[in-house]
Amino acid sequence: MLPSPPPADFIPFNRPHLAGPELEYIRQAAAAGKLSGNGEFTRRCQQFFEQQYGIAKALLTTSGTAALEMAALLLDIQPGDEVIVPSYTFTSTANAFVLRGARIVFADSCPDHPNLDVAQLEALITPRTRAIVPVHYGGQACDMAALLALAERHNLWVVEDAAQAIEASYQGRPLGTFGHLAAFSFHETKNLSAGEGGLLAVNDPRLAARAEIIWEKGTNRAAFARGEAARYEWVDVGSSFLPSELNAAYLWAQLESRKIIQQRRQQLWERYAAALGPLAAAGTFQLLPAPPIGTQPNWHLFALCCSSRTERDALLAYLLRHHILAVFHYLPLHTSPYYAPRHDGRLLPNADRFGQTLVRLPLYHDLQFEQQDRIIGSIEKFYKRKSHHTL
């Protein structure tokens, strides 16, 4: 464990970026006297996604998790329904549907990337399958053309977990606009942040009116406020999904600065790739493959895969001793204490391998090149020591 406070030269895994106008916009929101949500900054953020992304209905939420939970409600997922989810993902991807009583059917990752392997999906579909939830890991697109074709053949809903995928694209279209629904996250670790927040993208216009009702605690409050309903009533299920106007104000500043933020992350990502590429080419470790042609990543994370869990743990410990916090990522959900007894027993070797070997390096807007060079140099020294059997 690190001492508290951390050393002066400590490099954290993440540090939230302050673009500039956030505090002024929060002041404006407070001065307007509308803090509980669905005020001016909420409307600005939602209109941005509807106009810039072409989303039929965009609804800000308290988190990406909340957006996924809204999706499960909106699709009327029932006990016994099956939902296909990658095992290598965060708990929220599955939990949103488990809360509705669904049985989760886990999909394995691709051999060379944590994204789900679309080629294996058809074998997982049964008469009880209702939805597929692709996760665009690290802001890199899943094979959406093949996935959507499969979903259409079997009449399945598609809910994109685009939590990490803001500003990334596939075949010229933003990720989060392909599925019937999509969930974004604006957690402090994401490229664009509200501190904590999310967004439900309703891409199927048939779902838009009900999504707004669920968002408004099951009431027709929004329609009533627009003069479209004679009374303000409880008309459906729902919950409290609206974020505070303070979070929306913070997010608006980030959206305004998105191009600058993305450019900086790309710079840092490309510096990692250039410096660590030779070691990967020599077989020292693996890097995730370059984004496929026709896709545009968002530079959300930079990861390498060690040869074993033992090596991964040793590398993380070595970096921490040198005041650098790198982290492993997901533990596959099919092996989790909660869901392992419910899993159907299929082996998911690729998800297991990423769970045991993947290392995420610090990557955030305010990471300085000098700090990044320290991280790169420490990795090089670790593997030089390893090659001399001095670990």
C-alpha cells in the first residue's frame, strides 16, 4: 500500500481533467435556481447528442449504470429472458438485466481483443434470447455490421454498452448510434466527465416516448410540462434517473472542449504505441491490435498483455514501487462469486486470459510527457531485469 499522502512524484492511474468553464457553468446553474435536473444545461447536453450524433432521444442519467437499467426497463425484460453479454466487462453491463430477472449468457472475447467475439454469438441464441449487449472495450468498436445482421435475423434487441466509447466511430457513424438503445458513461475516469453521470441514447423512435416516462419516475411530467398531457400522472414504471443540473453543467464544459481533450489523449496513446511497439514486436508482451480499418477509436485506454498472471502482478508491483499506479482491469463475470454458480459451465478462455494478463497504463489529459516517459522507462527496466532473472 502507498503511504498517505502519496509521494510528490507519484503518477496516478487517472486524474479528472478541468477543461476551464466547469466552475463558471456550475455557478450559472446555481444562480438559475434549478438544481434538481432537466434544466438548461441538461437540455444543452441532450440536444448536443441528438443533433451531433443523430440520436432520436437522448436522456442524461445519473450514471452509465442507470442508463443500462433504463434500457432493461424499456425493453420489458422479464424473469427467464436471456440476455447475451460479454464476460469481460464491468458488472453493470450484466447487473442491469439481472435486476429484471434475466438469465445472463456470457460471450467470450475475441482472441486478440477484449471485445466480444461476434462469430460465436449465434450458437448462444435460444428461443428465450431477448437482447445482445456489445461492449465497445476501450472505445474500440465491436463488429457491428455482423452483430446487427445476426440480431435482425433472430429479431433481437441490441443495447450498446458505449460507456467507454464517447466520440469513437464505426464506418463513419458514432458508436452508440447502432443499437436500438445505447448507454454512455461520464464517470470521472472517462474521456469526458460529469464527475458521475451517463446518457441513454434511444435510437429506435418507437421507444422514445416511453423512455422519457421511465426517466421521469414513471410519470408523464415532461409531456405535461410541454402541454401535451392534461394531467401530471403516474403512468408506467420508472425511477429517479435524472442527474443534478450541476453535473450537467460540468459535462457541458467537457463537451465544448471534446476536440482538445481527444487530441491530447491521441497524442499520449500514440507515444505509448511508438515506445512500446518494439518490445511487443520482440514478443516481450502483447499490445491490443490497431483499430480495424473503418473504425475510429477514442483513445480511452492503453493496455498491454503480459505472458502470465504472475508476470502481470510482478509488473504492477514494480511500477507501484516506482510510484506509478497501473492497474489490471475486469475479472471475467462468468468466474465471479455471484454469477459463477449460475453460469452454464462453458469455458471462455479469451476472457480468462485478458482477466489474468491485461495491464492498463495511466492515460489522462493532464499526464505530462515527462511522466509518460518515466512510465515507459520503468516498463523497459522491468523487462530488462526479468530477462536477467533478477526479479
